[in-house]
Amino acid sequence: MGVNEDPVTGSAHCCLAPYWGQKLGRDTLLGYQASKRGGLVRVQLNGERVLLGGQAVTVMKGELL
């Protein structure tokens, strides 16, 4: 879909989950992002929201004042 993102950030999964959820008749799916450092993303449809799950690594931490 042309979504520019890091190896596995989830923005593309948020777009694809409602489509595939409706097509497959499911509200919980498991996706794999086939990028160089790919990974698994669990998605659950929750009304108009998509809940994401999986392993994460903190690469930056900050504070807004």
C-alpha cells in the first residue's frame, strides 16, 4: 500500500487488519512483515480500533515539555 515504515512498526497492519478481518470473518489475526528484519504482529479488531501486540524494542526515549 506504499506505507513507508521501519522493519515492523504496525501502521500497515492497522490498514490491512480491517480488510482481512472482514474478508476472513475474524477479529483476531496474526501478520508477518516480510522486511529485512521482519517480525510477527498480532492484531485484534476492537470496534473502530486495531489493537497491536508483539515484541518491541525501545530505541529512543524522550519527554515533551
